[in-house]
Amino acid sequence: MRILVTGAAGFIGSTLSHRLLERGNDVLGYDNLNDYYDPTLKEARLARLAPHANFRFVRGALEDRPALERAFAEFRPQRVVNLAAQAGVRYSLTNPYAYVEANLVGFINVLEACRHGGVEHLVYASSSSVYGANRKLPFSVQDAVDHPVSLYAATKKANELMAHTYSHLYQLPTTGLRFFTVYGPWGRPDMALFLFTRKILAGEPIEVFNHGKHTRDFTYIDDIVEGVIRTLDRVPAGDPAFDPMHPNPGSSAAPYRVYNIGNNRPVELAHYIEVLEQKLGRRAEKILLPLQPGDVPDTFADVAELSRDTGYAPSTPVEVGIGRFVDWYRAYYAV
């Protein structure tokens, strides 16, 4: 099977590409290697993929429509996983246009390329951020998500709406995955685990928002990738139980699905830091701060639909996952 992975130099994209190559797929990676965080880490991830005979790479941005169309025309993917996006809640407060260009303009380019390329299934990254001001836990795909609290979240909700339109109008099968705080080896330097590890090892204080009281459904990268592959292999059809008088936001009469993909076990940030301190063998100096604009107090994924439809069963506790990250970090940075 020929699979195009956008964001292939990213954290999830590179790990997913490895797994797809290991099982015998042909993979075309597409990424612009932007400098939102250190491009050398992205290049190192790509260098691990390059030896695979079935891997090819194109450097380009989603918003560069001619480049994206060329990649589709030359590779002719059967399935597409769109993981490329401008990520980060806090950055969306200072550079909103980056999110409009990559996440909205870029995503319509992906949808059009899939439509005209006869793609069998598009799986795309949404985010737990879409739950915004919702406070009912756990978060369910059957809940309305109409109150985003960051532009990043709004663009991800928009992606789900855009995908549904293409599923309805053109019968393009699409599946959106709402990722919940992914962590692990080769992770993103702008995320808490990476930032905390670097600062603790350097003897610098760490900033702990909401005084460490908020909870996150931290999800280990291997569990995420397993769920993405299970989803990719299951092409959605119209939901025969869909009732337009009482519509379920997670499904449709069109070939469209949205799933939560998380660990289903929220962990308080303070405990997450305690586990990291144990794995590093060092105590952190903490600067306690209030909750930041755009952040939500808690996340907790109800993964019942994904488990029912694909057999998804996350199995990595934070004690194991953080340990694996610390081992990778020490080896990669020779600390």
C-alpha cells in the first residue's frame, strides 16, 4: 500500500512512518521542516527513515498547493495521514496567521488533493484542544465542541467540519483523531516533558502552570501510533445508525468518523513531574504560575468508540513512558 504521511519529520509522523515501513508499506514523507522548533531534531528523525528502500521524502509546505499536488501526482497515494500542522496552543496567541495558513489553507489543499487523487482514506490530526470550555469529563466525541479557547483549537474544529463536507459531497472517507498530549522518545521540544527534562538536568527552574493541579491524559507515542494504524486500516462507511434528528457529532451518514485517541487515564501534572524527578534522579526547582490563556484545566479521553471499532487499547503508564523518554534523551543529547 502507498501511504503519504504529511508531517513526516515530526514527532508522531516519523514514528508512524517507521511502523508503516516495518510492515511493508511504501511511504512518501512530506514536511517543510520549519523552524517552529529545532530543525536539526527533525532532520535527525528523517535520517532514521532514509535507509528504508520504500521511503521517499519531499520537502514542502501544505499551503504550497503546486508542491503538494506534484507529490500526490507522482506518488499516487492510496491512503493519506495528515499530521502536518502548525501546533501549539500558546504560539497561536502570538502568531495566528501561521495557523490559518498551515491548518486551514493547508488542509483544504490536502482535501482537494485527496479528492482529485482518488484517495481511499484520509486520516488527519485533530486535537483534544477542540473541547475548549467543556468541563464534563471524560471528553466524548458525542459532545458538542463549539467553545474553543484558542485559535489552534478553532482550526482543528474547522478541519473536522471541512473533512465532513468532503465526505458528504465527494464520498471521500475521512477519519479525524483527537490526540491527547502525546509524549515519548523523539518528542517535541516545545512540550512539557522535553522542557522539564532539559531544565532539570541543567539545574534551571521549571515553570509549573496552574500550580501543577491540572490533569492531562498523557498518551505514549507507541500507543498513539498503534491507534493511528488501526484507524488507517479501517475505512469508514456511512453510519447506518446515524439519526439526523439527533445527530451524533462523531459519525455521519457520510463516510466520516471522529475519534478520541488518548490513554484514558488522566494524570495530575504534579505527579507527572514527580515521576520525571524519580527517573532523572534529581529534584526540580519549581516556579508555580497560574493557568495560561488558551489552556484548559483538565483533559480525559473517552476512547470507547475507537476501542469498539478498532480494538485500540492503550497500555503504557506514565511511569514506563517517562522512563523511556529519559533514556532516549540522555542517549541523544549525551547527558
